[in-house]
Amino acid sequence: MASAGPEDDAMPRVELTESGWSDDERAAFLRRRRRRNLYTVAALALFALAIYIFAMIKLHELGQMW
């Protein structure tokens, strides 16, 4: 069996083509994606904060803290 060279393991090259989107459509898409990403980050941060607060309350109630 022949050994694989570095070119065999390379990812296929992606060719960029015309998307057909106007500049306004691309800008609107990027705005929506940025907004959706910010909402996702905010939701994850609120979830982490809720877990942290819940853990602090439970630890305090059980006498394991302070």
C-alpha cells in the first residue's frame, strides 16, 4: 500500500462564485445574523447566570459557603 502524501490529505479547494445577492440583501443578512448571534450570546449568559445564582443559593442553604 502506498503512503499518502500531504496533497492526499488536503481539503478540497472551494471555488467562490457569484451569489446573486445585492449589496442591500447582503447587508440585511449580515445584520440579521449579527442580531441572532447577540441574542444567542445573551441567552447563554443569562442561563449561566441563573445556574450560578441557583448554585450560590443552594450552597448557602446547605451551610457549605460563608
